[in-house]
Amino acid sequence: MTEPTASGPPLSKTAYVLERLRREIADGLIKPGTTLRQTDVAKRYGVSPTPVREAFRLLEAEGALEYESHRGATVKDMTPQEIEDLYLLRSEVEGLATALAVERMEDAALDRIRAAHQDLNDAIEAGDESRLSVLNRTLHFAIYEAGSSLVALQAASLWAFIPPRMTIWKDEKNAQSLSDDHRRIIDALERGDPYDARRSMAEHILHAARLRQNTPPPA
């Protein structure tokens, strides 16, 4: 079994499992502290245990999982220092991805980015908090995939570390200020300015980091 991607050939079984695990961790479907067992994940994803085991090892190497053979894999939580470091790394990787998007942008990709931005703004105006984080991710990766699927994949691995329970999108002021950042990024994309696009995205990521530091974890 393989799974097609939006911009490339079908994924291998290991890559398919890895991508699904990254996405479910980032989206909060798999929470920090959750214990994952190979047989359970294999059954849920419709694969054999072997690609699951390989995906666990890759996520362990990335630091997203703690793996013990007799216990299974546990999704790691992050310290405040690790979260700060994560956002610094994200600002560099995602700034690069955005600059590449400017240089390689096609009309259809720009249309997808604009549509994703509009969908997110519509959800903000409607007060649809449950969809904001997902729509935010859709917008970001519409930008990154427009530049480089390889760099976008690295960005996806970093997003898998973000503690989903600490969302900053449920605060109306946060949501609006982050959307304003997005508008500046898209302006740079539309002007074809890779330097301003890179700077605007990096500043946006660090802005999100500051907001997250000021967002108390849920009780």
C-alpha cells in the first residue's frame, strides 16, 4: 500500500506512516504522553508492523518520540527551552521555504495560497475556533509546497513537535494579529520579493513564539 501526495509520487509505506504520525501529532489527535504500540498503529493505518517500527525509529531520532521495546513509543512533551529552540529553527527553515516559494511560484499555487488565507479569515470572522489551527497549517504548507517539497517536509517534521494543547488561535486578538502577519507574507509573495517574504515569515514565526510564551496551558 502506498499513499499519493499532493505534489509528488506515492509515499513508501514507512514514509506514509511517518507523515500520518507527524500530522496527527501536530493536529493534536495524538497528544504528548500518549503511548503508541506498533500493532495498534499498524492496524489503524492498514500496514504491517515493519513500516510502523521504522517510522517510530525515525521519530525517535528526531526527538518526537521516546521508544522502549517493552513499553512502546511515547510522544514526548517539550520543555520551555526546547519550544524556544524549536521556533528559532522554524523561523530559519520556514523563512527559506517562503523565499523559495517566491522564486518558483506558479499561478495555480498562488491561487491556493490566497484561497487558504481567505478560508482562515472567514473562520476567524465566524469565531470558528475549532478549525483555526488546521486552516493555519493549510495556509503555511500551501506556501512551502509552492517552493520545495523537500524543505516543506522538513518544516512538517518541526510542526510535529508543537504542543497542540497550547494553541494560540483561540484568542481573538492573537488570531487577528497572526492573520495580519499572513497578509504581509502574501503581499511579498505577490510582489515577487523573496527577501521580504523570507523576513516576513521568519518574523511571523517568532511572533507566534512570543504569543505562545504568553498563553497559559489549559487546566
